[in-house]
Amino acid sequence: MKKSIWILCLALTIAGFFAFCKTVYAAPKFKSGSSTLTHPYMPGRLNDELNAALTFGSDSSTLTHPYLPARLGDKLTYRSYGWPSVYYRDDEVVAEEIVDQVKCLKTKSSESGFIEYSWLAQDTSGNIWMLQYQEEGYTTTYGRDGAILVMPYQVGVGSILWGDETVVATGVYVPQLSTGFGPYNNCIKSMYDWGDGDIDYYYYAPGVGEVKEEWNDDGGINGYEISSVTRGYNSLIGVFRPSTGTWYLDLNGNHAWDGCGTDGCGYFGMNGDLPVAGDWNNDGVSEVGTFRPGTGMWYLDLNGNDQWSGCGTDSCIHFGTSGDLPVAGDWNNSGPAKVGVFRPTTGMWYLDYNGNGQWDGCGTDSCIHFGMSGDLPVAGDWDGSGSGKVGVFRPSTGWWYLDYNGNGQWDGCGTDRCINFGMSGDQPVSGDWDGSGTAKVGVFRPSTGRWYVDLNGNGQWDGCSVDGCYYFGTAGDIAVTGSW
């Protein structure tokens, strides 16, 4: 009796199993929108028509998006707050590799021992995509067709970042962090909702990338703040020869002239022009330009082809008056370089803060009194916050006065910076010589064609074995620096 009951139960079980299989594994039926996966443990979708139209250029591994700039060798370090300081995160670019015939940046994120890799590429429209991902030894290749949109070219409220973060605000101000970095203007703020009451917020600053994470866990607030920035590229040197309007740029960065086939030669400007250089088009590379002091006109190589292509293709700007000295910097930390002038007769600076190429008055643009008659202007990101700040070099004494905190006024050597570097007759230069993310000082001695740069950034001359001594240029040249 028990045996027959057992057999009957077994038969019913087997029959039920096959009936279950038939139900589950029968020809599936799909509804419209079935390509959008909404399951909480495997969400995802093809990025609509974007993927089908993806095109990548030869420079796809250079990420120039203002909110996610990256090149080979970059490293950002984050320190935890609100919980034990033993927690950390390092994001670094470790290689350039091909995925589905696309040249990608391979990024490594190390978070307190946990390591993950992402392969990122920028398309010709400026969007950044992830084509491959790896964690704990498991690799997922998305390729072109399934690439995940990491950072759209145009970011607005509602934009999706990294496949799961939603932008909730733009134009956000991030105060100075506990690590000393910042403040940051014009940031974007995104969020990830865990669905259990915990919400994480992420802040991205232009010219830097992610600067802060804010985790709201169980009523407490903790997260990460950026604590160091190392760029895989540094500032390079060059000269402008005003007698001929010729530029000579040290493209390979060996601090020596190797001829036009290896380094850069170009005609841009005319006799009497003053040289300027900046990333006018926000492509991550510095372009040349000139300021004509007799007319207050600027001529900028906007398309970066090292030649004048006319005002319709390149940029013509009227900003300044006769006798002004030109400066350039990313005054508002939005990405591209903007123009400005220093008026040595009054010590006044006039900066095109909003970057529209015209003077809009002190309420919209920036008016700063910093320096005195006879000073020479310099600009740089002295504190690594991402925005350009002003400074002056006093050639009569060899002293520099830098607006370190960026408030547009002189606050004394304890708050701002006083540096003795150079001598009378030197031309002041500034640049991120070591790729650490901060600008340092230097001088070009036109009488000898010699450069002296504060390579270690300690604000003093330590000799050629520690700091930088280079021969580049001849008497009469004017020094320029940039990321060529």
C-alpha cells in the first residue's frame, strides 16, 4: 500500500514536473519593449538608436568631457569621511586597449582592496561609453552594440550616468572639502536610489571629474572626498618669435628642439603680437593664439590646426585696450580656457568670466585689483581646484605674488603665496610641470634662451639636479606653455 502510494506520488510528481517544464519552457511570448530589462537584479537596455550610430575616431581613448576628463597615467585618490579613515579609493588610467575595434582607456578602481576595471571610449559626438567591465576576474564585454552610456555629451537633469545614476541638479556649488580641495563651481549632482531608503549622491566638477560621494546609510552620512590628483600629462614649453610670427613647440616634451618634423613649427600671428595659449575648444589640448595690443583684438586657433583659418572657423575677439597684457585661464572651472587682460598701469585684471568673448562689466565678468605698476601677469591653478587664478611677477625683485585661494585679492603671504624665483629681465611662466594637478612657477631668460622651472613645486630654486633647466629658444623670443 505504501509502495503504490509512493509510486502514485512519484508519477504525479513527474507528470507535474513535465507540465511545469512545458509551461515554463514553451515558446516564449514577448511584448513591445521586451529589449528593456527591468528586473531589479539584471537591469539594462540597448541605448536606443545611439549605439547603432556610434562612431569613434582615432583619439577615442582621450576623454575630453568636462565632467570626466581622462588620459593615460591619470590618477585620482579619494579619502573617506564620516567613518574610519582606513577606507580609501584610487581611480587610475592604466592602459590603452582595443575593444571591438575601438581604442579604449582601461581604468582601474581600487576600493579598500576591491578592484574593478572599466574600458571607456569617447565617440565623435563627445559621449563617453563603457565597452567592457571586469570585477573579481569576471569580464563582461558590451562592445559597440551594447555599450553603456557613462557620460552624455550634454548633461542635464534626468540624464543617466554609468547606466544607473540619475542627474538631479546642475550648476551645483561644492564647498571646500575636508581634504582641502575645492571649492568647485558649476558641478553636476547625481543620485542612486537603493530602494530601501538609502540614497547615494555623486558630485562631478568640471575639469576634474568626481570630487565627492555622499552615502546616506541608515540615517548616517559618509562617503569619499577627493584627496589628490595626478595627471598623466604635464605642461610643455615653447616660444613665439614675434619678428616672424613663428611658434616653436616642444611636442615630445624632451625640453630640446628636435626640428619641425618632431616638434611643432607654425605661423600664427604677426610682428608685434603677444602670444597666448589655452584649451580654447575644450579638447584637452592647448591651442595657440595672439593678442594684438594696438587694437585689443585676439586671434585664437579654435580648430587647433596651427594656422589662421579666418574668424568664421577660428575665433576673433575684441577684449582689452592698448597697453594691456594678455592672460588665459579657465576662470569659472567650466572646461575651456577664456581670455583676460592685465592693465599694468593700474594693477587691474579684466577676465572674461562667462567665456562669451566680450566684456560684460564687473557684475557679470570679473574685475580684480591684484598687483602694481610694472608687474607682469601670470595665471594658473595654484591649488588644484580646477579654476584659473591670477598672480604677478615683479621683475625688479624676482618675487611672485599668487592669489592662492582664488578670492581675487591679496591676503598676505600666509594665506596667499609669496615666492622668490627668478631675476630682473626674466619672463614669468607657469605650468603643471610634474602632472600633479597644480600649477608651479618658472622663468624664461630671453637673453640666453634658458628656462628655469620649479619642478618640485616647493617655491624655491633647488638647482638643475632637482628643478628643471632647459635650453629652448633664442634672444627675442617670448615664452609660452601648454599641453601640446
